[in-house]
Amino acid sequence: MKKKLLFVIPSMEAGGGEKSLVTLLNTIDLQKYEIDLILLNPTGIFLKLVPPEINLVALNAPYKIFTQSILKASLQLLQAGKFSLVFARIRYTLKNALLKNKAVAEQQAWSDLKKAIPQQTKVYDTAIGFLEKSSVYFVVDCVTAANKIGFIHNDYNQLDLDKKFDLPYFEKLTTIATVSEQCKTVLASCFPSQKQKVKVIYNLVSATLINKMAQDKITFDSSKPMLLSVGRLHPQKGFDLAIQAAKLLVDKGLLFNWYVIGEGAERPALEKMILQNNLQDHFHLLGIKENPYPYLKAATLYVQPSRYEGKSIAIDEAMVLNKPIVVTNFTTAKDQIEHLKNGFICEMTANDLSKSIQSLLCDAALQQQLSLYLAEQQLRQDVENELDNFYQIVNDGTT
């Protein structure tokens, strides 16, 4: 008999966790597992990549009504006689509007949002909240399962969350999964009473799929070196540092095109910085690309200027394609990069970032050395190597 699995995630928008989930859903043995997927917001670029065998579970009324604009939601809930939900919807809006810390706002607003989510009637062997916060809270509060797993995809200390809020939820999980050894160390330190539950499941990256998709043709300016960065346009990703570094490189007379693949709320601020620094011919925000791998294949260098990461899927993907890599010294950088072996680790300043990029751009022999090392090593954790670890954790408590 197939084991019943449930995955919960906010959406299938472009992101590392979402990409990892899509890879997993396309790789997991569907002869052994019957899989349901709940999206709190059923949208996103990766939605069409979900295999047809996966059952998408819709959250119908009153959740659909509750998540409309406050005016529409309140009117429809009043008409339906759901007076307690009207007050919950107002509180939900106020918490998200008034709490400056948006991570804590999501935590605090959960108590109101969950009032609109009925208890799931299906009983699962394993339920997995695939991203921190609401996905995990949903699995704990709204799902019946013998085994409950919550994923934390970043350095917990950098997420700015209220530990006291999360602790009761973590206590009800069978496993707290995270994506790197450093993230595991941080979680064990933040939640010492739960440290035995913390296990590492590396993000799933398929070298076979990446190499195949990288063969697609793209048009780009091949007359200059290409720098590439991938990530949400969010302060976490450090693209403001990248623009400052680009300005320093231009002032030194270097020629290059720096492309950023990704989208997000920081776009207007970044576009303003690009204009202020006269970088329109050098720094380009490409938005979301359904297939970023041809750009990665064409890149001279891959640059990750992040302020924090869990375990960057984009870095793993650059490693698959043997690209010289420059990363800032965020807390988990050394989980993936060995300085001067498979990449550069620089300090988290525009000046140091620009110097590291310049060193690599001006040293073709070093570029080749880094690429050859990556080609020899290949990716340390590919899909096939990590699935057994996932199956073991999924089956804990259900055998």
C-alpha cells in the first residue's frame, strides 16, 4: 500500500525552496507514495512543473474568501454570517500592517488566518511543511499525520522570527529539517530542547536536468564578460552591494555585463540605484526566467552577494556547470565554497566584492583552475544521493 504524503508550501513562485520541491516531486518514487500538495496561494512559475500525478488540494471557502482584499472578504463573510471571521480578517490586516517585522507579523497573524482553514479530513502518514512559518504551522494545526516535518530553509538567526512563538510548534514536529550543517547548528543552539529532532536534508539539485536545460539558446552580448546572479530582489540577496561593486569596477575601466535573474519588491530601489550610478549599460535586472540555465552556462562568473543563506541552490547549480563563483562571507558560505579551491569568499562589502570579481575577471588561468576543480568534484549532493536520506526521514514514525 502506498504511503500518503502531504506537502504544504505558500506558493510555487521562483525561489530556492520551491525549486527544490519541484525537483523532489519530479524524482520521488510515485509507486511507493501517494502525494497531495497544498498551496496557500496557488500561483507561481514552477506550478506547471508539478507532475500531473501530484494531487493539488484546493483550500475552498472560507479560506478563499478570507484571503481576498479586506473589503471584499469582510462583505462576503458578513453575508455568509461568519461574524467571527470578519473580526479575524480585520485583526489579520492590522497585524500585517502595524508590525514592522514582517516575519513576526506572519507569525502573529497565523492565529487569525487558521480560523479560515478547516481541519483536513484526510489522514496522512507524513505531512511536510516545506517552508518555515505558515507552512509549518498549517501542518501542526490543521493536519492529522503520524509524522510531521517542518523545513527551515535559512539560517534561523537571520530570519528575525520570535523563537517563543515557534517553540510550541517545533515541539509537535517529528523532525525539524534544514538544508546545511551550519543551519542545523544554529537551530540546535536556538532550540536546545529540540536539537535531537534537527536533521539535514540538502536541497535537491539534478545535474542531469540542469545540463539538459542549459542547452537552450539565448541571445546576449558576448563581446563582454558576463557576471550572473540569481535570487529574489530582496535585501537578503545583497543586490544593492552588487550595484555598488559594479560601480567600482566600471570606475576602474572594466568591461562587463552583470545580469540578475529574479524578481521582487526591491526592484524600484535597485533600478533607482542603477540610474544614480549610470550603470544602465552594465547592470541588468532580467526578471524571472523560466529557464535560467543557458544564462548560467554562458556566464564568465557566478556572483552571490547575499547577506545570509541557508544552502544556496543557485550556487549548487553554478557548481554543476563548473562556473567560477564569488560569494560574500555569509554564515553558511563555507558549507559550499572552499576559498580558492572551488570559488572565492569575500567580505560582505562592495569594495571587497569588487576586488574579488576583478581578480577573477583578470585571471583566465585562475578561472580555468576553479572550473577544472569543479568538473573533477562535480556536485557533492545530487538528487540520487539525497533521496535515500529524504525517504528515511519521511518514513520515521510511520513504519
